[in-house]
Amino acid sequence: MRPPDATSLWGGRFDSELDPAILGFTGSLPFDARLVRHDLIASLAHARMLLETEIVSRAQAEPILDGLSEMLAEIEEGGLVVEGPDEDVHSWIERTLRARIGPAAGRLHTARSRNDQVSIALRLWVREELAALCASLSVLLETWLAQATEHVESWMPGYTHLQRAQPVSLAHHLLAHFWALEADAGRLRAAYEKAGVSPLGAGALAGSRHPIDPHRSAALLGLADVSPNSLLAVADRDYVAEATFACALLMVHLSRWAEEVILWTSHEFGFAALSDSVAQGSSLMPQKKNPEAVELIRGKSGRVIGDLTGLLATLKGLPFAYNSDLQEDKEPLFDALGTASGSVGAATQVSRGLMYDTERMRSALEAGYLTATDLADLLVERGTPFREAHAAAGAAVREAEARGCELWQLDPEDLIGTGVALDAELLEEIRPEAAGAARLSHGGPSPERVGEQLEEAAKALERLGRWVEAVLPPPIYRVHLEGRLLEEEVG
């Protein structure tokens, strides 16, 4: 029988070396190396729990805790690099620890499997990344909120079917994007909470015969809950799917915003222009000023949707508990969170470099007969049934079209015989600014309702900021102290 390979956590049952091609195919170190900090932190919690439950003695635990703490400090300072022939980051940690403290490192894996080990490391990583993404998202939301505050009465066309529809304010439009991403922040926070369940103690799938204390391990990691079932603990990747879904929907919302930036900064729209700091040029055409950053945001949304689809396809046919297919959860998750984070950062910079042409927006209200609905509503207020009012307003549009003027520029005499009775007061009320200001229903574009939205948006942003402040720096750092330095708690 060959001894276990120095880079492997298994081998006693085997009498030949693993084929290098198979090791290369099954190994995950190139991508799970990014979990090293979180794996070390979880290992500190596990080692501390082993000491407190007297599964390992103080003499056995001391070198493990010292070695892990030193490795974590070096990783955080950038002095230690994860590299080598190891199968995965877990193997690398144990090999490196063994090289530093000797055979005592072999006790670290007592009452633990790579199955619960990888899950806890991934959960901690996900929580940290989600919190950081929420922090970045709050900056983008703050940017949009500040811009909306400046444009409560900057009137522009609202669109349906990409056709001019009714007057709204630029503030109202920006707030629509604000609320979509504020809901994304809620989903990211929910995914953060879902990831906050500790699987430690589940082992490979059936727990441990040792007198472990999973709740203590969880507490050391800042986690309030422990998985209720050891099979579920190692098989569950709902938190991965939910984090990836939250990123995918966030990217869909960013893509919709990006599409509008692309349209609005075109000469055909001319509603906005990009500053030189966020636009890019052409290698051939000197005059070009291209919105490439937002085009990439739009393109990357499809990539993150693909991450989610691939992940769900991986999960759908897996029997409980752990299967190596779950190794495929990391790359789409890493890509989704990394892409969403980069896109939010780019969107923030573009938003700051976006200059709105409110005069061009205002002039766009003078084509398309955007207040026809208001005319119908005013006729209803004067006693006309809506369906008749709708037809009468349509006749007025037809007349204005024929005369090449706006609805509010019609001469009441011109409408004799059309069924539309206009007067000076009614004509004033169907001017775009007056029509927009009259939209007083909840969530509408009137300055009063937009002012209420701005207040609510500020409160929502404040709540998000408080939450980010509470979770960053992440509570997993506590284990760095409690796992090693507060030894007086142990008898």
C-alpha cells in the first residue's frame, strides 16, 4: 500500500498513483484558490471547536491554531500565494500547514469532510461578495437619486413600444431605475441571509460520532443558523443559485438602463451626452464617440443569465448528498458576482459622466400628441363617457395632425363638427407641463408625487447603507480573534 500523496487528503486505500491527466481534469485549485481566506477562517473555527469540546487537547490544538492564524495573516497581507500540485485549496491548506507544524496538522480534519468544508468556505465567500456588491450598488443608487433630485420638473416624453406616449419628468424616469435596483439590493441581502447557515458538523453526509458542537462553530463564524439535516448541509446549493439569480436579474435591470443610455446618447434622440472620461472612440472614424462601457454592460447581462442557466442545469439531476458535479457551482458563481460587481462600478462612472440635455427632452414633447389621454380625461371630467371621450380625443389628434400643430395649439373653431368642444382653459391643461403636473396618482410623475418618491428613496438608501455598515467588514473576521487569542475562555 502506498502512503497518501503529500498533496492529497486521501490515498490509504489506493496502491497506485492517480493518473496526472485525471488529476488535471478533476482538480479545482485554479479556481477554488480564491476561497483560501474563507477556508482558513472556517478551519480556525473548526479547530477552536475541537479544542473547546476536548476532542483534541490543548497541546494538539495550539500548533494548529498558531499555524492557521499565521497562514491567514500572510494570505491577507499578500505574502503567501496559493500554488502547487494540490488537488484543491483544502489540500493546499493542509499540506502547507503540515510543512509548518508537522504531523499535528493531521488532527485538523477530525470530524470534518471536504464536503462540509467546501460548503462553509463558499458560504462565507458568497456573503462577503454579496455585502461588497450591495455597498457598490448603494453608490450607484445614491448617484441616481442625486440626479433625480435635480430634475423634478425636467419634462420629457415617457415611452411605450419605444413610441412617445405621455409626459413624465426625468426624475420620475430615473426613479424607475432606482426602484428596480433597490429591489435587486433586497434580493442580494436575502441571498446573503440564505448563505448564513453553517454546514459544519455534517461531515461527508452523516455527521460525526465525536461530541462536536456545530452551533459553536457557527457562532465563531458570525452565523446564526446551523443546517437542520446533514445530507442537506453538504448537498444544498440554493444559496449559490439565489446569489446567481440575484446577480442575473440585477444585470437585466442594468442592461435595460444601458440600452436607454445608448439610445439617449445617439443623435437621433440627443437626450444625453457622454463625457470624454466614459466614452470611447473609433480607430478609423475620428468623429465617433461610442458608449462602449454600457454596450458591454448590456452584453454581459447575457453572460450572467448563462451562468444561472448552467448552474441550474448542473443542480437539477443530482441525488443527495455530495457529488463532484457540485464542483461546477463555483465558476458560474464567481463569474456572476464578478461581472455584476464590475458592471455596477462601470454604471456608476457612466452615470456620473452622463450629461442630460433637458431642452432637447422638452422639445420632444412637442411631437407625438402626448397629452391626448389628458384631453380624453378632461372630457370625462366634464361628463363624457370615456369611450366617447377617447374617440373625440382621437379626432382632435387627427385634426392637429392635418393642421401641423400641437393639440394645445388648435383653434376651437377648427373642431366644430368633430364632437370635441375646446376652450382656453382646457387648452392650457393639455400643455405637457400641466398634464404631467396633474398626474397626482400614487407613484405618478407630478412634482408632489415625485417628491414623495424621493423621500422614500432616501430612506431606502439609508436602510441599505446601515445594513452594509453592519456587515462590512464581514463578521467572519471575528473568528480570527476568537479562534486563537481568547484562550482564557477555555479552561
